[in-house]
Amino acid sequence: MCGITGFFTNEKQLSSEEIGNIVENMCQSLIHRGPDDGGIWIDEEVGIALGHRRLSIVDLSPEGHQPMISANGRYVIVFNGEVYNFPELRKQLQSLGYNFRGHSDTEVMLASFCEWGVIEATKRFNGMFAFALWDKAERILHLGRDRIGEKPLYYGWCGDTFIFASELKAFKAHPDFQREINRDALALFLRFSYIPAPYSIYKGIYKLPPGTLLSWNGSRTHPQPVAYWSAKIVAESGVAYPFTGSENEAIVNLEGLLKDAVGMRMLADVPLGAFLSGGIDSSIVVALMQAQSHQPVKTFSIGFYEDAYNEAQYAKAVAQHLGTDHTEFYVTANEALAVIPKLPSLYDEPFSDSSQIPTFLVSQLARNHVTVSLSGDAGDELFAGYNRYFWGRSIWQKIGWIPKTVRHSTAKALTSVSPQTWNQGFASVDAMLPTKLKVEASGYKLHKLASILAVPNPDIMYAGLVSHWQASEEVVIGSSELSTVLNERNLSDSLPDFTERMMYLDLISYLPDDILVKVDRASMGVSLESRIPFLDHRVVEFAWQIPLSMKIRGNQGKWLLRQLLYKYVPKELIERPKMGFGIPIDSWLRGPLREWAEDLLNESRLRQEGYFNPQPIRQKWDEHQSGKFNWQYYLWDVLMFQAWLAENQLGLAE
């Protein structure tokens, strides 16, 4: 796991020393991603510079140093990530006459490019990666990113200079970079709590979409990314040609694929472990690790003293059953709050999924013991784990036939009663019911339901389910709605089932731009490599072939995963309501964070900065403080931008 950066310019005014100093400074900004080693490569005549920071995982010797030049001298690469099937590719290349001086996957990648070309070689890689490859012969710079987007890669043009990097920090070290905020991207951020690809918070700077390559030869024409793998084709093909075997055959096939994916990701020359929440996904990963390990796997979990947010006792029970070497750490409110000042620098652009805090804390815990940690991320998106998949489907089946006017009046009635009043009513009923019959709804869920009752079709309903500030252009001054993958039309033609459309949209948006960003920045912020077996492309492709009936049974998702897990862990250790990985932001904003938030949300400050319309923000702040509503997610969106703005010292709006 590493950090990469560089630039390519047509301007010839810079000396070799000046080019070297710039790229060295860009590298230094990424040292947290690669504290073990660093290097630069420049060609003054062409105007290109490549920089690398290394976290040594495989082949710790100097033979793994980057930037690395191919044996024939044609290619130079800087690479972030892991290609897990490199031993297999290495053997294949050796049979074709290639020799290798070291044991790194980077050297195998270079030989693959020499043998098969950039596109065909990239298709053969099984892993997580972002790379920049300079072709000396053709004078073309190629950027590539893995299929789902585990590893980040930003790029853009500053005048005639093309710049790329793993994180935006490196751009700020280049003298040509202009920090102009993209207001339209800011509006997207308020809606989704992240900035979806291909946009970034800065104008002219983009995220390379997952599964694509971008090649530039220095011309004035700016190229577009080209896909070498398509999640849409995978989803459509899986639905059109589903798995036709029995349920037992599906379990056996999935177990074989996941076991191999986990085994490949256990290859490391440094200490290795796993995050364990005690949920289905992380428990499967750990179970399959332990099944392939001759010694107890190191597992890590964090707990909270607030019962509503604590899963540590479940993780501990699973760890004891599997026989892992388990470490848990109970976090106090003060320890969690201490992370907040680090978030603007850690995430590099506004990001407001509040589970960023516990994700950082568990990464920090793991890093005290290991350098690589496997996680169970992506199981929800691939096997229908989110409540919205069956909740949204059920709602639309129940309300879709109701006349729109009736739905409008029902929504109005639901929102006429405050969430707190609804909660009090539920609590009084719950007290008289046995555990199995207790009401799991809440006033906030009813208000969410009211917000989607009047939508004309289920796809718009899904957009509402995943949105915060739905009228974000009214909050961000001078912004307009940008097109995203969530605006994609005609999906119902190839993915007629509403639940499968939701899962597909999460796979190409929420997963890469929220979940994987959260995990990458939190882990790399403490120089920890995180690996995700569920994102092996073979697992992704098989998951889409699995019929929905093997994923959702009744009002419960992940049916197939559960059956697999029960082979390793007793059902009673796993079956419980889905909790999520959160923290009590709502109460903190009324307590220990109130003064900090009030300063950032001060009306005169908002007006002076000029990005936000203060009125709707102040209204939600006042309503939250009164306890009438819980606007924690909406307020956290604004607060994370405000904190990021202060950290970057951008001053008044452009």
C-alpha cells in the first residue's frame, strides 16, 4: 500500500532540479501512506515526473523500490495497492521467457504490460490498485484504477500541466494548482455526504472512475477514461444468465470463491490481522482466515460504553468461538471526540459519513499490532444486507397503488406529529409487549417515510432514501445539480427488479465513494493496509449471478451468506438486528460538540464565507438543539465542510 503522485507538462522552463523539488514535495505530503521508503523519477526533456511513497508489504527488499523501470527500459511505474494473483502471472511470464530480479507484484505488472499491453494486462490483474505508467516509447502517460475503486486516484489539468495523486494533499504542493471550490460538487456533497466520482471538491480535478484507464500524450485534447471492466455489464449479465444450481451448490461455490479470495489476501511479509465486528461479513472473513491459518488470527474490534452503538461483546463471542487472538478497545466519548480535529486532513476533501470516526479508531488499534488488516466490507452491497433493499421494496409494494393525493395527505399527517412524540407513543406501547412484538419503528423513520410517500416511481424513492439535503442547490449559493450515476436512466430495461437496481447503484456509487473512501483514508492515515476479500472481482461477478431469492428471504437479507457462516459459527452468535457502525452524533451536538458546532455554524460566519445560505442551516440547528427533530446527518454534512474549509484556510468564497 502506497501513495503515488506526479505531473506531466509541456512547458520546458523548469530545470531538472526544479521538477525534482516539486515532485519531492508532492511525495512528502503522502508520507503517511508510505512511511517506509520513497523515490522519484523525472525526465526533464519530456517534462514528466513520477513520485512514490512506500508501505512495504510484499518483498521488503530494495528490489521492490519504486518508481520501477521495466526490464526492457520501456515503462516506468508508480503503483499503489496489491495485485494478489501476481505469483500466478509471474509463473506464466517465466514460461514466456521473462526473468525477475525480485519478488514484488510491481515487477510482475511491468512484465505484464510488456507482454500483453496496458489494457489486456490490466484485465488480468486481480487486486486493488491505482497506477501511473509512463510509456517512454510512445510518450504516453497511462493512469489505471481497480475494478470497484478500492484505491483512490485523482487527476486534472492546471493550465498545460497534467497532475495526478492518490490524495488531494499532493496537488496543493504543486505551484500551478488553483484551489477553486466546485460549488456544484459541494451541493452533491450535502445530498450524499460524499462527493461522487468523477467530481472532486476542486474545479478541474477529478476522480478516475473505477475499472477505467486514462491515457494522455500531452496534447491539448483532454481524453476521457476508458472502461476495461464494467459493473453494469456484470450486473446485467448476472441477472440475464443467473446461477441455476441448487441452494447447496450455491453455498459450496460461494465458499470456494471466498476462501480463495481470503487466502490470496493473506499473502504478506508483515504481520496480518482482521477487523471483527461480530456481524455476518467480518465473521465470514475471519472464519475463512482462521480455516487457512496454522496459528490464531489476530482480530480487532472497538466498543462503546453506549449500548445502542456497542457491538464489541458480539465480536468477542465470535472470536472466542473461532479461536482468534482477539484485541478489543472500549472508546470513551472523549477519545472519539479527539478524532474530529483530524478528519479534515485525514479525508482531504469534505466527507461526512460519521462512521469515519470508529473506522479510524479500529484502524489505529489494529496498527499497533499488524500492518495489514482484512475487512468484511461490501457484503451488504453484493448480498442485499441494507435495510433499504427490502424496506424500500416493501414500502413501494404497499404504497405504489395508492393515489398520489392520498399519499400526500398521509405524509402531511405523519409529519404533523414530531418524531419525539411518535417515539414516546412507541415507548409506551413497547413497555406492554413481549420482546418479539416490540415496535422497531421510530418517529424519525416515520418522517423519512413521509418524505417518500409522494414520489412518482421507486427509483426516485431510492434517491430520497440515500439523500440528506434533497434541495441542496438552495443551500449552496450559486450551485446547480450535476449529473451522477444515480441519474442514470433506462436501468429498468436491463435490471427490471427495483431491489437489484438499488444494489447496482450502491455498487457504483455508495460503495466506492463512501465506504471505500472511508476505509482507505482511515487505514492509510495510520499506515495500515486494508484488504477486502468480497471485492475480488470473481466474487462480485458470482454474487450478481445469485438469484435475489437466495439473498433475501422475508424481511432479511444475506440469506446465502448466513447459510455459509452457519458452517463456521453458531446461528445464535450472529442473529440480531443490524446495528451499523456509528456514534451518538445527535447527543454530542447537544452536549460536548455544541460550542464547536455553534462556532462553525455561526450565521455571520456563514454569510461572510459565502458558500451556504444560512437560513435553512440555522433552522435545523435550532430544531436539533430544542430536541424537536434529530438533524444530526444534515448538520454533520455542513460541519464537515466547515471544518475542512477552516483546515484549508481558503478564506472567503471565490
